[in-house]
Amino acid sequence: MAVNIADSITNNWPTTEGNLTDAGTEVGYATRKANAIARAKADLYGTLDIPTAEGDIPDVAAYWIADKACLYLIPVAQDHYALKRQRSNAMQNATITNYDLVAELERLAQRLEKRVAAGEDAALEAILSQGTHKAGETPVVSAAGLIVDPLANAYRRRGYY
């Protein structure tokens, strides 16, 4: 079963995501989330082709992308909570009891950074074992059928197949 990257991000911080979504255009969370996912995919795949269908991304890589994207979104949430807290503290005759959400997000970031660092090699191995190749290059098996021939593109330029 394919991993839904957006849902995996939500699982990292369901309440915060709900608050950011409810903030509407003030935060623009849906666009920021899509951009964070795209950036995390680019971080992992580098010069490799990024699959257009999310189902073509190996599960271990999809979880890594979700965690990395969440790291990119944490500053957005910190700004949102800092501004929200400042507005709440300015209210008169209000008693506000809430834990420090910004500090909680810092702790979440630390946990995610550890997971991302620990899982990067496995995620890279998963996408490379899928046969992903560099954009514009098609691996060709050697004449003996044993290895991918790195000179295949050069041979094609000379008319060899």
C-alpha cells in the first residue's frame, strides 16, 4: 500500500495542522505544504527523476519526504503560534493557560531531524533500487547482458547499438 505523504505530515502534528488550516489565507498552509513536499522530494531525489505518481515512491522514501517536509513547515507554525499568543496576551481580563507551543515545535523539529538523518540512507537506497536514473539518461545493458554500460550513450552517437 502506497504511503500518502500529505497524510503522513498530518500524522506528525494533527492539531497544529488543523490550526494552520483554519487560519486560512493568513497562513496559506495548503500552498506551503505542497511546496514543502516538492522541496523535500527534490532534496531526496536530487538529479534523479521524481516520480509523478506518489504510489511510485517507495514507502521508506515517502515517510522520509513527509518528515523532511514537516521540518520545512515548522517555522510557519512557530510564526503562527507566536503571533496568536501575542494577540491573546493583549486581551484584557483574559486568563490564558497554554503550554509553550513554539517550544513544543522545537522539540518536534529535533525528533524529526534525528529521524531524517537516520533514515536518509535507507530512503536513498530504496529509490536507487527502484531503477531510477538521471533525467535524460537511459541505462543500457552491455552486449554481454551483465552490467549497465556507461558508454552506451557514446556508442549511440557513433551509430552503434
